[in-house]
Amino acid sequence: MAELEGIRLKKKHGQHFLRERWVIDAMLDNVQLDNTSSVFEIGCGDGFLTGAILSTTIARLLVFEIDDEWANYVQQKFVDDKRLQVITHNFLDVDLSMLDKNQPWTVLANLPYNVTFPILHRFVEKQDTLREGIIMTQEEVAQKITKKRGRNYGFISLYFQYHFEWKLLDKISPEVFYPAPKVFSRLLYFKPRVDKPTLNNPKEFWEFIKLCFKQPRRTLLNNLKQSHYDLGLIDDKYLSLRAQEMGMEEFLIIYQKLSSSIAS
């Protein structure tokens, strides 16, 4: 069983700890930090990233760590009562209203890969409190989030691109972690979008998008023909396309025509 500093690593928490400083430098070099910055980290482990963040001139660092052994270790290792606060709770369960204070926040985190998407959904919830961030994810997940068309492009891509701008940074080999994962990873930059199209009924719109991608290799006509929508309102050029061939602008055009007919 792998361990560090006499603490056993717990597979259930997806603990793979960074060991290469250049990866940390790549994260810090791609965000704007100064003495007014509020930063939060998810999963500090032994504090490899935590210490590097504290070496900058930030105002405060909030760390969420589910493992109380590592939370205690980091609190003892970095005595910085004025800037560092460690929250020993699961980020998925904690009351994030605490981010309303001292916003905007910068996110720097090596995410547990088994809960990447639930964490991103929490970012969506609190996007108004965020300035920017860099996360480490599986390479496959990073590609799916940033894809604009084609294979592996789908609901997830559209949803997270609607809420955030994304940029692929360095591809990371397994050898920079201990223990080494079985997959390549990717640093992924994001910041909240300021130019989002207005959605009058967001819940219904995203349900519509899920229907469009129900069978990604099938045409829009085949995916929607069992729905309650009047497809006669839609140009055949759209109905003959697969959802993977369409962008947000086209989905909005189609949805607005379909929903306006239902409203009327």
C-alpha cells in the first residue's frame, strides 16, 4: 500500500500526488495572483501545491481536504494563520456560501479524477464568485470538455462551454505523480463566460440538448421524433444532421423555434 510521510494513501479518494515542480510553476504562471487574491484548492494532499501557492503574495488560501490526516498534516506544516484556512470536508458537500465573502476566487487544484464532473457542477453553481482557475484532469476528460464538434463532443462539452471559457495547457505524463496513475493528465485553464446567450428556461433547454445527443451517431430527426416537439417547424437541413455536427448557435435557433410553438 502506497504511503507518504507515514500516511497511507487512500484509493477511494483518488490520491495521486504531484512530484514535479515544473507542473506547479505552469499552473501559477497561467493565473494572475497578487496581494489581493483569494485562492482555493481542492485536495491538498501533502501540500506540494499548497506550499507553492503560499509562497506567492496572495491574500488568502482556502483548502478543501476530505482526508483529515492530510488536512492535519498541512495545517502543521504551514503555519500561516492569517492566510491559510483548511476545511476538512468533502468539497461536494460543503456549504459554498463561504465563497461569497472575499470574492472573486481563483481555483488551483489537482482534482480527484473520479469526481471531476461533480466538482465542475459545483463551479457552475458558484461561477459568479470565480475569477479564473486551473485544474488537473484526465486527458480524456479535458478533451471532452473542450471539444467543439465530432467524436467525444456532447452534452458535457456544450454545458461546460456555455458556462466557462476553456484552454488546454500542458499534457502531463503519469510519471509526475506518486503513485503514477494509468492515464495521461492535462492542465486545463478556465474562467466564467461573460457573453453567455440568455436562456429563458435553462432546465428545459438542457433537457432538449440531452435528447439531441441521446444517440450521438443518429440524426437529430431520429433522436427527437419521439419527443413532444413539432419537428415540422425545423428546416430539414438541421434534422438531417447529427448533434455532434452542431454548435451552440444552431441548437439555440432550433430550440427557440420549437419552444415558441409550445408556448403559443
